[in-house]
Amino acid sequence: MMEPKNQQGKAVDWWFIYKTPDRTGTANNKGFDFFYFDPDSRGLGLSPVGLDQDNQALAYTLKGIFGAPDSAGYIAYNDEHVDKEKNKSEKGHCKGVLVFDKPSDSALLLLHSTPRFPANREVSIPEDERIYGQTFICLSLANYQMANQIARQMLCQQNPQILTESTRIPKNLGDDEPLSLLFHGTAINESRQPSSLSLHSKGGKPFRLIAKSRKWGEDFWLDLVSPELQSDLVVETWRRGKVTPLQDGTSDTFDEDVLRLDFKATSTLSYQWPYTKDHAKWAVALKNPTNSAPWVCVADLNRMVSQEKRGGGSLCFQEERLWQALKAAEEKLHQLAQATPS
């Protein structure tokens, strides 16, 4: 049975991790401190162990994947290889691991923001990525065929770059299954129209996997995710170069960018950093009189003009406690303007 593992190494329906940048919180933070949330959590809380330890959710989950029986398969994908010569710019700007096991009718999806990860089936974060904030979300899928549905969407939208050194295809996988086609890079047919795939976790929690291809040519967040959720968003992503406007003529929605983050671990311990030290990709809905849904999105695409020509996606779901924690930590453009004396 392929399942996400929690902080104690036990099966859990889904979890979310926010890795902090190095030298935030305490001087001893080497970029391994992280905040954790799953359905049993009271809130987004600081983990007592770091990502450099074996006894935490990401390590337990990845070791369960890479140590799975031969009947299980997994496809790791990332827009960056360890060997830069292998990178293909036409491939999607997407990162994750899609896991599946036909005999147990189980599957899971791990979506994250970390380049060159997981390399060579290792669970450690690349050293030069520890300086940045990173996000990870892992969820159980309702059944094996849901993994094929995601693979089918990827063939038309994300077009991921496969990390073959961290991928395994089982003998029981049919040649014509989307998972097999995705691994071999055949039947890629990038769509000019984006898509939204409705998913359910094993425990029944609904998710939406919203994705676009490089051929769509519009902004992922402002022109796709916001209209799909019918909500304005506050977005935290990597921002270098030309940034997408807060509003445009394509949609009626409005997206703001996060400038700083401040996560309160305790009454006396706070993790603070500017967006320039964050490589995470996430958004939360701005509640208003017409939409009060607590949407949270965890993605692999940035809010930058250059990303209009890259494929990628986002898992979006409603979770009040996680929404509240992320909302409380953000400092947006208009908040900064209000706090600055004229």
C-alpha cells in the first residue's frame, strides 16, 4: 500500500511541509527547520526535528516509496537535473513524484518546489537549495487509476522532465497506460487549453490539480488559478525578472504578491524572511463578500512573465487551519504600504 507517512512514520491521508531558509528562526538553522501540517494537526507547527533527520514525514514517505515492493512504480520529475546538460527548456517547470501500485490499488502524489530533488533516490535536499524556503505537499490518491488520470493530464499539460535515475517502472504496467507513456515521453500532445482535474485523497478529501502547457501563453495564477477558484489570491513564488501585473484585461481577478513571511513558532520564536529567500510556490485565497472559501494552492510555477512559456500545475484544496496559518504569516504589498510612513 503506497501511502504518505506522517512525522511518526505512520500512514496519513496527506501532509504539507514548509521548509524554512537557513539562518532564520535561530542561528543553528542550516536550512532544515520546517513547519508541518496534516489532518490530525492543530495547526501549522514547527517540527521538533529537521529535514536532515530520518525521523520526519518527508524522509519516511520517500523511503517508503523507494523501498516499495517491485510491483510499485514511481515517476520522479523535475525541471532541473543534477547534470545541467540534460535539461530541456521545452519541458515543464514542474517538480514531483507520482507513485502507483496496481496490486494494492493505491497511489500518491508528492508535489514540491525543490530543484534537482529527489536525485538518485536520495531523501536529502540539495545543499545549494537549503538557503531558500521550499514547499512540499503529499497526498494519497483514491486508487491506482487516479495516478493514470494525472499522467494523462501531464501528457497534455505539464510535459514533465523525467528524472530517470529516481524512477522505476514495474513489469505489470501496460505499454498503453498513460503512466508508461509519460515515462517514455511518447504521446505528448501539449494542449493550447489548460485543464482542471478533480481528485480525491484516499480519505475522501477533494483536491483540484490545475495545469497548463507552455502553448497556452497566459499567466498561470492570474488568468487560470484565480478564475478557476473564483477568488483573488495572495501568491508567494520565486520572482526574478519581469513579474506578472496584479491585474490584467484577461480576467476579473486580482492577485497580490507576498513580500515577507513571519511564522510564529512560539511566543518568543519567530521565523522571518523576505520573498527573495523563498523558492516556495503557493497561494491562499483572499476572502471577500462573494467568496469565503479557504483555498490553499501548492504549486510548481512562479508568478513571472517567463513562466507563461512553461508547463506546470498546482494542487488546490480548502483547509481552514492551514489557510489561516499561511494568511497570518504573509506581508502583502498593500500591508507594507499602509505600514510605511508617508
